[in-house]
Amino acid sequence: MTALPSIDGDGLASLPDPAAADWRPRPKLLAAALLLLAFAFVAIAGPLLRLDAGPADVTRIFAPPSAAHWLGADDAGRDVLVQLVIGCWPSLVVGVSAAAVAVLVGGTVGLLAGYSRGWPDLALLRLMDYFIVVPALPFAMVITAILGASLLHTILVIGLLLWSTTARVVRAQVKSGRERTYVQRARTLGAGRLHILLRHILPQVLPLIGTTGSLAVALAVLTQAALEFFGLAGNDMLSWGTMIRFAFQRDALLNSAWWVVVPPGLCVCLFITACYWLAQSLEQAVNPRLAATDLRARSSRLREPRAGRR
């Protein structure tokens, strides 16, 4: 049976303990791990194998899938499967790098805001609110147009757009954690603010940061694909978003060449789904209350039809 969170000496439920996490295998966690490992393998193998889609071949323009070309050819007669493998690396690099920026900035701001009191907390909270209400994609398009399209600018813009969600979640948990008995005792014994944050509070919020980081990777890949679709990412390397943009620009759909559009779009969807499943599984593992609530909800749904038949 899943253990419920313990009650601290001050009468408040303690934060989820990473050491007491329930890491039993879950179908969604296994599926997410397999998908993400497959994407990581393809992203690493592409540059190592030095794949090349080959020169243009007018005899294979929009050629359908066949034994020689499993996913067909594009408007220039180049293999779509090879392009899909090549485009995996820049898509994942931008997603993971932008998520790292978001987690680093958001986690730092959340820790400082959650442990602070008075005007510093209020000022940081208002800053988070401003970034949360900003429309992400239009803002990213404007900033990249001003700064200039480049891979570094894309990573920084996406990372700075996603940090506020992580910061708010971390801030809420830190505010709860700073009132715990063990934190108050450490403060009474003369422990400094930095020591308390790093030694007592940060280990408790790390699983939560990992969960929000998984979602940030998914949002970063989606935003990067959207910027690539509009030609604003400034990435000279081929990516999934670039493949979708080229397919629309070169009338792949008008020629019924669905195999040029569907594979990169499906890769984006599968990667986002895997990140969401990973975040959901991690949250249920480190926070047993969610699993218990989900179990009670399922039990009530199973009992309702029986009560109706009576």
C-alpha cells in the first residue's frame, strides 16, 4: 500500500521525501523511457554516422515510400528518413538546453523568492506573473526578430520564456518547507540562509524540479519547432520544424506527399508525449498522495454504475 505523507511536529504535512519515493515500474514510465532512449540514440547516431540525404534527384521528386526509401523522398528527391534522423539532433539539443536554462533560472528564483519575506518575495512574484501571462510564441518571434535568428538566441529566448512556471512551483514548496520543524531548529542553531537552502530545502524540491524540467523540455521542443516553421530560429542545421516548413513551402500536401509532413510532425508529438508521461510518472513516484488520490478516484468511478443499477 502506498504510504501517505508524514505529519511534522508543527502539524503540517511534510514535503515528499525523495528517499521514500515509490519507484515501482509503471507502464507510462517504461513507455516514456523507451521512447526517450530511442530519440536519444537516434540523435547521437546521426552525427556519428555522418548521414547525408544526398544530392537532389529530379527522378525521385515526392517519391512514395518504398523498399529503397522507407519514408519516401521530398521535393528534391532526397530521402525523408535520413533527414528525419539528421533533424533529431538539433531539435533535442535546443529542447534540452532551453529546458536547462529554464530550470536553472526558475529554480534559483523560486528558491530565493520562497525563502525570502517582504518586498523581495513580492517583487520576484510579480516578475513571475508578468512572464506567465506573456504569449510565448509571439514574444519569442518578436525577440528573435530583434536579436537576430541564431541557435544561441533561440535557446536563451525559449529558456527565459519557460522559467516562470518552474519558479512559481518551487516558490510554493519552499514556502511550505521553510516552516518545518527541522528547518526552524537549524535556524535556531545558527545555520545560515544559504546552508538551509542547499542542505535542507533544495533536496526536497529537486524531484519537483525534475518533473517541471521534463515538461519544460517538451514545451521547448514544441516552441523550437514552431519558430523553425516560421523561419525564425536561425538554425542552419536541418531540424523537424525545418522539415515541416519546407514541406508546406514546396507544396507537399498539394502533391499528396503526406510522407514528407507526417514523420517530423509525428516525431514532435511522440517526444512531447514521452516527456509528459515521464513528468507524470515522476510526480506520482515522489508524491504518493497523487497515486492515492488517483486510486480513490478510480474506485469511486467503478462503484458509481453499481449504485445506479440498484
